[in-house]
Amino acid sequence: MITIFTRLHMLATVAAVVALTAMHGTSAQAGQGNTSAKAVEIDNFRFGVVSLEVAAGTTVTWTNRDDVPHTVVSSTKLFKSRPLDTGEAFSYTFREAGTFEYYCSMHPRMTGKIVVK
């Protein structure tokens, strides 16, 4: 059951992600790199995009659209979200090239990867 406090927290989290995304866009326009944002939705016990190719400097935001909590955890422990309730989001900026596999620690069959060029 989601309380009013939890809903307010979710709205604040989404607002913060939107603000961060806007700031990244502004810094790219100011000549600090080719920064962009990509989204991955979590729903029906799967990551909506299993493999995503991005440029270095891209911020990826995972948003839980499922009815149960999920996490986003790097296989190499580079990043790790807390459990995300419905509507909550987690973001990570990929600064270096490489392939970064991730999974949901609560449901390990849920996997995905980010390929940074």
C-alpha cells in the first residue's frame, strides 16, 4: 500500500530526475560534452530495453512501472539503486566506454546491459 508520503516522495524523485536531465542538457549546450539522457522502464518483471547503446556522458534513468519493487544493480558493483517502488526512478551517468551489465537483485532473472561508445 502506497501512503501519501510515499507518493510525495515519488513525485519529488521524478522532479529531481527531470531537473538533473535539464541541467545535463544545459551543460552540453555550453560545450562541456555531448551529454544526453536515455530512459529504461521496468514493467512486467523485465527491463523494457534489454540492451541500450549510448555515448559516453549519457545519463540513463530506470523508472519502475511495475506493481512490485525492483532494483538496478551493476554486475561489477559500479552502481546500485535502492529498492524502487512503483513510479520511483534511479539514474546513473556513464562516463567511460565499455559494456555494463546489470540486474534486479530481487529478481535476478531480470537483466540488461548498457553499451557505452
